Amino acid sequence: MMHNNILNPDIELIISDSACKQARSEITQPYDYLLRIPGNNKNIRYKFLIAFNEKFFHIEHEEILYEIGDIIGIFHNASLLIDDIEDDSTLRRGQPCAHIKFGTPSTINCGNYMYFIALRKGMDVLPRLWTLLPSSDTLKLSGVKEKTMKILVDEMLNLHQGQGLDIYWRDNLREVMHNGLPSIAEYLQMIMNKTGGLFRLSVKLLGLFANDTSNWDSDSLVRLANLLGIIYQIRDDYLNLADVRYSEMKGFAGEDLIEGKLSLPVLHSLLNSKGDTTPLHHVLFELDSPEKRRNDLQSIKLAIDYLQAGPSLNYTYETLQDYIRRAKHLILEYPHPSDLLLRVVEGLGAVVEPNH
């Protein structure tokens, strides 16, 4: 039997731009909410972008810097929406997480949607800006589009690979302990993938727009970006247990412990522990969910005291300072007089020392 009314004639078969804009305003509520919560890192990624440019690339078009910064910012903020769900977090920067307010399904969809917004922006906006450069050749435009897409997709893959391994270690910690904990080197490799990606995006995307390549070497700058990713995550691991002000911004003291995360001080302590009856083992293995840990903050405090009394926080602090020295050494290999990048890197090492 033939049906003449298969399609409702009132349905518009072409999606208009206005309809897309309306859809975005409705589905990006979790992202928009997150942007309104004041952060505690003072836009450190954009500071690094500006510092990288001043030191190495010397791009004068402010719109190029703004758009690259915006793409990196979208990736970062979208990842926070997903991270909070994966970590079973309740607070972000002292406020309820987006998925608590808007629901997990909407927040997952919003975070993934914003990933693709950033990809689309990179594919459309950056090649257009490249054509504005004095030395640009329109015949090479397709190559620029291809390089841009490869950079963005590669770093998204790195991010999810690192994040996935971090989650696996956390959620299968008993099995991981039984089969052998990751080494410190394996942990640093994981965070280089997970946290270093946004720093690598800065140097790789800036490199597409640099007219003069004589002042930098791409491999060296990627190594520097990897160091900065490691530094940033080690600093975060350390402050989560050592700085009361940081804990207040997160909402709980020892948020990583509540999550059950295998952070650097936790990993170091487990690798060097003489037994399995420590306050840290109790939190990780007997209180086997974030909800149980949130309901037993006294045990969290005892585990923090245990870590602060032992060598692991001091090891984490010294490792942070060592990687900052390595990053400064790489920066100082280049003769350009700008010291903004050096100052930003040094600022990451300005943390309270253990037991002070």
C-alpha cells in the first residue's frame, strides 16, 4: 500500500542557521554555567600561549592568538564537564558540578558537542586567518587545513588515551596492585598524554602561523610542551594534598583521595609502603567508592596526615622542582631576550614546601 503522507509537510527539511543557534543555546547550558564559575588558575593556558608566541613565534595578528586560545579553552572546559562525571565529583571550583545541576546525560552531550565545536572552529577559522598572512600561498591552503585537522585530532586522541589509562588504574586498583603498580615513568607518560595536549596544541598551532622558523625547533618545543604538561599535573597532584586554599577551591581537602585517584604522591607511597594496613590503604581499598569516602572525612584526614608525615609529598615537591629546572633549561637555550615564558614557568614552582 502506498502512503502519500509519509512526511509531514510542515516539517522544514533544511536546518536553518537560526535553528542551529537556538539548539546551541539550549544544549550548551552546562558549558555556559561552567564558564561563569570563577577559576583559580588565572587563565594559565592563555598566558602560556602568549608567552610561547613572544619567545618563539612573534605572530603579530592578535586575532590569530585569540582564536587559538579560544579553541584550546573550549577543549579544556569541555573536558572538565566530562572529567567531573568520570570522577564522580560533586563540586567544581567550590560550586556544584554541571552534571549535578543539569543532569549527566545533558552534560555528556554538551561536553562532546563542544569538542566538535572546537574541531569545527579549528578547521574553518584558522585556515581563513592563515590566508591573511603576508607570506601565505593560497595553493598551500589545503595543506594547512590538513595539518590543522591532524594536530587537533592527534591531541584529542592523546587526551583520551591518557585519561582512559588514568581511569583504568583508579577503577581497577586492586587488580593493578596485584599485577604490579605502574612505575613513576609510566605515570609521567600518562600525564604527558593527558595534560600535555593543550600545551602541545599551543606550540603546534602557533607554528602554523610563524613566518620565521629560525628561532625555534618544533621537536624541542614539543618536548617543552610535554614538560609543561607534566609540571602542571604534578603541581595539581601536590597542591591537592598540601595546600588548604587549593582544597577550599576544590570543595574538599584531598579531593584526589575522595576520587580514589592514583596521583603521584599516592603512587609513590604505595610503591614504597611496607604493608597494606596504612590509613591510605584504608581509604583506597576499604572505602571503595567516592560516596563512602565523602561520608568518612576523618579517614581522609588521617590519610592526608599519613602522606604529609611520610616521604611522598616531599618526593612530589622535589620532582616538580626538577621538571621546572628542566623546562627552564630548554627555554634558556634560545637567545631571544623575552623572559615572560620563564616567569610563567617559575610561577608554577612557587608552591608551599612540605611540612611548612
